[in-house]
Amino acid sequence: MIENAVKARWRKGRVAVGCWLALPSAVSAEILARQGFDYVCIDMQHGMIDFQTALTMLQAISASPAVPFARVPSNDFAAINKILDAGALGVIVPMVNSAEEARAAVNACRYHPEGSRSFGPTRARYSAGADYFERANAEIACIPMIETRQAVERIDQILSVPGIDAVYVGPADLSITLDQKPAMDNQGPFEAARQAIAKACAAHGVTAGIHASAELAERHIAAGYRLITVSSDIGSLALGGARDLRTVRALREAGA
């Protein structure tokens, strides 16, 4: 089975930076996967992507060195099994608020005896390698999301669950449950939670991850985060288009 290069980076104490995909397009997935990101994540929760489209996106990502991750719609055994069978090498699981829910995520990601994932890697045995069964438990990344006040209060219990490779902070939802506006970054309660999560991860030997931007990456790295999403397909499209329009308008005004 191919090595999960993101988990290899974590073992060396290095940071993995990635891109978020919300648009249902194998072409845009292929283009962004070839830009040098350590991982690209297909968002099946809030993105506009169904399973069939996610499958074509996984195929496109496989043509690049980027590691294919997917955020599943919910902490659902069948949904996690299915996207792993399709070739995702990491699963980000939303709204994990307790150790019990974290164990459910691990259970879906791991074959016996570490879990009860059903065997049937229909595409994964070809995209990842013939010895998939023997190495999948070690190479697949199980990543619960921490995005509520309740999850932060129970962070030590969640991180104590065997089989969790990383946790992934959802800043907007976490901010909302802390009575702040949904944003990529906030001060006050959100900042305290951000720091507390990173410290708890370090204590438990679990990688701290967060949904972010290029501008916020250095702050997160300084706090101890090692899984950081810094770009997205929608954001890149909007920013690139706006930049080009500003350039044209500035040139036209200069020549007026």
C-alpha cells in the first residue's frame, strides 16, 4: 500500500498544508492537487459534492502527489466505509462531541481488531495497493472535528480514544457555540479554545489540525498545529477573479 505522506510528515514533526474542495468538479480537483499541497480534502458535508462526483475527484487527485482526504457528511459508519473504499486516505468526521462519538469514528475507519470496518476496498485496493488490508489501519488518517464548546470541554476524553490520528478544528461552528460570530478567527473564548486544543493534542500525542487561511497559517503553526487548510477552490476562484478585475479597472482608469 502507498504511504500516507501526510502521516509521514506528522511522524517527523512537520506541518501538512492543504486545500479544501467544495465544487463538484474533477477538473478543478486535478488542477489544485497539482499545485503542491500536501493534501486536498473533498468536502461532502457543506460542499456541493455527492458520492459519484467525489469518486471522480479522488481519481483526479490520484494523478498527483497530494494525499486525498474527504470530510464525510456525518459520523456515519456506512458513509465513512464507502469513501475509504473509494480511495480516500483520510477522513475528517464532523461534530464529534464525546469520546463515544470519537470511538464510533475510529471504529468505522479501522479493520478488526482495531475497529469493525467492513472489507470491500473496491477502488482502494487498486489506487493504494494490493496489500491494502495489511496496511490500511496504519495508513488511513482518522480525524474527528472539534467544533463545539462541548467538544472542547471534553477534549482530553476525546483525545484519549485509541486510533485518533488528528483532530480538526472548525472555527466557524466553534465560534458560534462560544457565542461569537462565525469566522475563521476570533479572539476571546475562541482564542482560548484554540490554544487549549493545541496543548491537549501535544499532551496526548495527537496532531492538531484547523481550518484556516494562508494568512493565519503561521499563527497556528506557532501554537502547535500541524494540519492546516490554507486554501480552497471557491476562495481561489473568487480571489483570482476579483484580482484580475481590479487590475483591468486600474489600467483603464489610468489610461482614461
